[in-house]
Amino acid sequence: MPDFPHHVAGGSFTPSRRPLALFESMINAAPQLPQDAPTSSRRRKLWEIAHKFHCPVIGTCFDVAELRSLMKKVMHFPADTTDFVLHTTAVGNCEIRSKLAEVLHKQLEKRYHATIRRFAGAKDSDALRKLWREATAIGSEIPAALWATWTHPACDSTLEHEVYGDIHMIQHQVGTGTRADLKTLKSLQAENRQLKQQLEKARQENESLRQEKSIETQAMGQRVIDLRAELAGREALIANQAGQLDQLRGSLPDLKDRQSLLRRASDAEARCTALTAEAEARETEVWHLRQRLRHAEETINQLLSEDDEALNLAATSTPDKLSGKCVLCVGGRTGAIDAYRQVVEQSGGRFMHHDGGLEESLHRIDSVLSAADLVICQAGCISHNAYWRVKEQCRRTGKPCLFVRSSGISSFGRVISQATTA
């Protein structure tokens, strides 16, 4: 069995005479009996943890390329040194406080700083065990959790060996997964070879199709040349026939003038038809406008008569029937607000108005409702929210409220008259 390096003294690479069995016995050492939990509150250094734990720490927390780079800083070794020899050398140097052990310790502290701070919150071994199990369940921060657990001051001997067993089985599982990956890789390589063969076959078929298309393209090019020659012959024939037509037209006197008069007559007839249809449409539109005008005049006369009736009714009513009461009108036509005000004031009252939430704020209606003695609600001219708000407020305060469907002045005047006679 060949020798392999195991210790480095004074920063130089020194081969060891100890056999490989020493490394195997270090890895497979039987767990010792549990001891009492450490009493120190200081985290342990890399060289202060049990030596059999150095192999899992080095193998789990450093990949081979990084380990080789870190070891070059403190020692010299041949470029063809195997990864296994580098690993065993690093493990052997961690047994004591060597330069390499200090470099590796500093790198571990820097890399897993966040996990170390989080594990520092564990005050006893049970809390530390819980954090370790959570990390192994997640699987993404096992190296950081391994380092933070074994160097934690609350990590006793029992927890040390539990973690050792867990990481040992995880390494076995990783090896099994690697074998499965190799098997999958072989399958993919075979599939790749098959796909390459299919691709080559497809390329050959494509080349055959390309050649066939090239032949077809040449045939089509020849066909285009033939068609162009045929087209040139037909164009010559058309030119000959056009010349003959011009000769015939020249032999007939006044042919162009007759054709021009015929086109003008046809155009005039078409314009006459269009103008007739447009005149009929205009007459129909005038008739509809007259009907709308007549209906609008009747509506205006009716509204004027109603307004005059309301004003006369308000003028003939006793001026002091409202006795200074405040009348609130909610809604109504914007142009009739002054007429509403005149009806109320002629009856001896004070007039207030709110548009029912159309433009004014709906929150202001509560204040004007509380100041009114009588409420007249134009139910058809306000929003649903304003309607229910007015109705609920008047019901709760016992305030009289009259609802009017029409927004006319006559309807408003009759409501005022009913209110003054009630």
C-alpha cells in the first residue's frame, strides 16, 4: 500500500509513513460514552473539537478546489497531489492548532457567520438539537449547521455523536444518489447517441429533399421563361388590335362627342336621383322637428301654467302659515330652486336646499336635516343613498317628511299648502 501525506510541519508538505488503516480507524472510530455537557460559554475552535469530527467537517464544508486553494497559502505540495491525499493531510493538520487549521477555522467562521449567530440563541443542548434537526430536514444548510452545532458551547457528547451519526448517514445517501445519477447519465448518453443517429438520418433526408426542391425550382424557372415569352406575344397581339380599334374610331364621325354626351346624361340622371332622395329625407326630418317643436311648446305651456298656479296658490295662502319654520328641500330641478324658495318665503318660512348627493357632499345632509323643521324630499331626483338617509333620519328624530314624485313647482306648492293647513 502506498504512503500518503498526513502532517505538515513548519508549512512544508511532508509525506507520512503511517498506513491508510490509520485514516480508516479515525473515520470509523466507535462513539465514546456520553460525557457531561461542556461548562464553558466560549465556542470551540476547529482544533478543539474531537479529532474524528474533522473528517466530516473538512469533507462537508469544503469542496476539493477550495481546499486546494486554501492549503496553497500555508504549504507547498506537488501539483499532481490527489484530492484524497489533500483531504487526509488537512484532516491531520486540524488535530492541533496549525497554520492550516487556523486558515480553515477562519474561513468557516466567515462563511457561516449568519448560521452561527442564529444557533447562538440556543441556550441548552435540546434547543441546539432542535435547530440541527430543522437544518437536516431542510437539507440546504447542512454544512453550516454542522459547524455551528459542533462548535457551540451547549453541544454535549450525546449531541455530538447524534450529529456524527446523522452526517454519516447523509454521506451514504449522497453516495447512493451519486450512483443513481451516474446510471441516469449513462441512460442519457445512450439516448443522446440515438438522437444523434436520428439527427444524421434527418439531415440526409433533408439533403435529399433539398436536391428534389432544387430540381423543381429549375423546372419552375424554365416554366416562367416560357410564360414570359407567351405574354410578350399576347401583348404584341393586343397592341395590334388596339391600333385597328383606333382606325375604326377615326372612320366614324363625331363618335367621341356622342360618347361624352352620353356619359354626361348618365351622370345628370344619377345626380337627379340622389337629390330627389335627399329632398325627401329633408322633408321627413322637418316634419319630425315640427312635431317635437309642437310637443315642446305644449310642455312649456303646461309647466308655465303649473308654475303660475303654484305661485298664485302661494300668494293667496296666508303668509305666516309656516310661522318662520325652516323648510328643507332635498333634490328637485336646478332651475326651479328659486321658485321653491319663493313659495316657502311667501308662506312665512325659511328655505334650505340640498341636491341629494348629486354634486354636494352626502355627509353635509345630516347637518341640514338637523336644522330643518319640515323636509320635502323630491324622491325622483336624488340618489338611493340620499333617499334612505333622509327617511331614516326623519323617522329617528320624528321630523315631518313629505315625499314628492314630481319635481314641478305646482307639486311643491301643493305640498306646502298641505303642510300649512295640517
